[in-house]
Amino acid sequence: MTTSPSWRALACLGAFTALSASAFAAKIYTTGSQADVVAPTVPGLCLAGGGSDDAWAGGWRFMLERTGGGDVVVIRADGQRGGYESFIYNDDGHNDFPAVDSVTTIVLEGRKDAERADVLALVRQAEMVFFAGGDQWDYIRWIEGTPLAAEVESAANDRGVPVGGTSAGMALLAGIDYTGRYGSPNPNKDLVDSNDVMRDPTGRFVDLTRSVITPRIMQGVITDTHFSERKRQGRLVGFMARATWNWPDVSAQQIKAIAADEDTATCIDEHGFATAFGWGEVFVLQGDRDIERLREGRSLNWWGQAQAVKAFVMKGNRDGRGLFDLNTWTGLDGQPERWWVDGRRTEEPVFGRSRSASKVAP
């Protein structure tokens, strides 16, 4: 990674130094060597549902091993430096992480930061890029359509650099992003939940875009995070239905999704095989039946005789478990299920799921 002391905050062997906050809007911090390292990388993608990074440390090793010992860039939009520099560079959690040359944190403060030459250079020369959590609407409104989005997408799709994100960072790396732009239509709640979306998947609060950052393997895929903890199953099925409402080229049988619990990540290798790391579960979905009711201002009915959506559930562990082939969208090691939203009682749509006897998806 080429460095320029006039704009890049440098620190050698763990000594932290930051640029003056008054120098630029964005803040840039680096831990590690200031020497430029060009290392061979292996593609990979890790999508984490939020919570503890230590819980899915095997996924972090998956990414860091693919850097070739090069330079890691962490991008944040929450105004905080956070602890990723020491977590990665010093291996604070004793997770047996491979050594890397440096870890740089870029704290974005607005959309103009996604156009800055120094920010773009850091990403262009990085051997790994990771998005922290925060407010996904801040990420999207600051990054969508910018040179920074193009650089990250090029890193993933052209340069073969491992890329990842947690919580809002996972949402950002979907092919179809839920923006989080609007809150719940219920004045007594803040976040949009399953009940909101099932009762009106066409509402403006179900705001989706597909023009931010799309790793190639994520084309046409929606994501969701903090999944089981916040009971977002019905919400995600509603997002999938909304995508078919938004875009004529997306059908109920084509729409796909990946969700992750807190403390859990799915990591996808260069061949398109996904594995679950951490203490929760990863969910991989695809629509399978026509949507019975999807009309403006009405509740969702996507029942399909309790067969509407094919689901595949992988239970993670620290070193990785389960296997799903994203090329064929076929589960190889995990639990197949069927999911649906039963809206036959129009005022009370409910989410349902059932497990298949086999543990390998057809």
C-alpha cells in the first residue's frame, strides 16, 4: 500500500497516530507499518449479522488469510474509531489471526469523503476491505453512486480482494439493499419490524435499492441482520416480495436472500461455497411459489400451500460449519425448511415455517 505522510495517519508496530480532525472531514487512523506491501490475495466475502466479532473469529481468519499479509482497510460511518485496528493487528482476542502489514480505519463523515483521493487510494491499494456496523442509511446515502462504491466493487470483483461487513456493513454488501431510510410506520416503534412489512410490503418504509456495492456472487440477493434476535423472518420474506414489486425483472421464483444472527457470519469462498461461523444461524432463501397477494397498501399473502419460500439453515460454530453452494443455490450441509407469510386473514398476516426431514436440500 503506497503511503503519503502528508495525508495518511501512520503508526509503526502498534503505536497509534491520528490525523488532525481539522485536516479533513473524514478521519483516518493506521496501525502497523508505513511501508508499501503488494501481496497476492484470494477472493472471499464475509457477511456478519452483528454482535461479537470474536464469536465468528474463524471467519476473520478466513478473510485475513486471503490478504497475503497485506493491508486491511476498515470503513466506518458511525463517527467512531472503534477497536478493529488492535483486534486485527494485535490479535487482542488471541484468535490466531495471521499477521498483516497494517490496519487502517477510515471514519466517513459525509458523502464528500467517498470522493476524496486519499480515501480512494487506500481502498484501491488494500488487500482487504471491511465495513463496520452503524446506521445503514448513513452508509448508503454517503456511498451510493460514488467513486468509493466503485473502488470497493472493483476490489471484490476485479482485484479478487476479500471483502466483508457486519450489521449495517453486511446490509451494504447485498445485491438488493434495505436502506433503513425510514422508521416504522407505528409511532410507538423505531425500527421497521416483521409486522410492519407483512402488513404493507409496498409501504415507503420498505425502501430498497440495488445500486450501491454488489459483489458478483450477491447479484439479486437481499440481506438481513440481527435476525433471530429481532424476529425478522417475516420482514425478510416481505423484503423479497417487495423486490418483485419494485423491479419487473425480479420474479417470485428468482428472488434470493441471506440473513445472519448476531455473533454469526457466513463466509463465501472463491468457488461460491458458503459456511457459517459463530454461535447463531445463517439463513439462505429463495422464492419458490407465486405471490397470492401483493397490492399497494394491503397485507402480504405469500403462502403457496405453506411452500412459498425455500430456506436453508446453517448452524455455525467458531471454526465454520454447514455448506451452501451459491452457484446452484443448493444446500449441502444444513437444514432445509419452507417459509411463508399467510395473509389469508388480511388484517393479521403471520409468518410460518416448517422443517424438512432431510438435512440436505434437494
